[in-house]
Amino acid sequence: MTFLVVQTVLRILLALVFIGMGVSHFLPASRRTMAATIPPRLRWTGLLRPRNLVIFTGVCEIAGGLGLLFPPTTVLAGICLIVFLAAVFPANAYAAHHRERFGRVATPLVPRLIGQLVLMALIVLAIL
């Protein structure tokens, strides 16, 4: 199997993962839980309230996943998804520090960090 084939398969798999994660942001129970994981210092009112941020991040994940599949936008989509993963990490860290509140959603901090770094590395590999 050539590197190009591996990259194509990887892009498709990553696209499915990000599109699936993005769609989950629109399910009411998931949206409520995700909104609750936004740290207090990042909670605002109005347009930037947690519920809207969850919807926005869902749109970003869907757009990023689709962007990975469209050759003219593959590199830009990959870069945006890497930035996205870094940007949402504070919410994941907050949830990890409050396991009693978030239960299974609260992946422990180190495995979560490793998982996000692996995802970032896979994105880089997919868009080279």
C-alpha cells in the first residue's frame, strides 16, 4: 500500500470521526453535557454563552471533517482541526478535574492529552 493510499484512508477515517463528533454536538443531552464542561472562566452570556459555543464547535468539527475530504481545502482544514483540538482542551481538562460531576465524559487528563496529541499527529500525517 502506498503512502498516498494510507493518507487517503486516514483522511476519510478522520473526516468520519470529526463529522460524527460534530453531529453529537446537536443532540440535546450531549449539548447540555458539553456546555457544562466549559470552565467557569470561559462562560459568558449572550452570543458566546456555553450552548452557542457547543453548537459552534460542532459546526467547526463538521466543517473540518468535510474539509479533509475536499482536496483544495485539505491542508487548511487539517490546520484548523489541530487549532480546534488545542482550543477545546481547556473544557476537556475542566471535565477531567471534575470527574464526580461529569462521570464517563471526564476522561482522565493525561490519557485525554495523549489522545488529542495523537489525533493532531494523525491529522499532520493525513495532510502532508
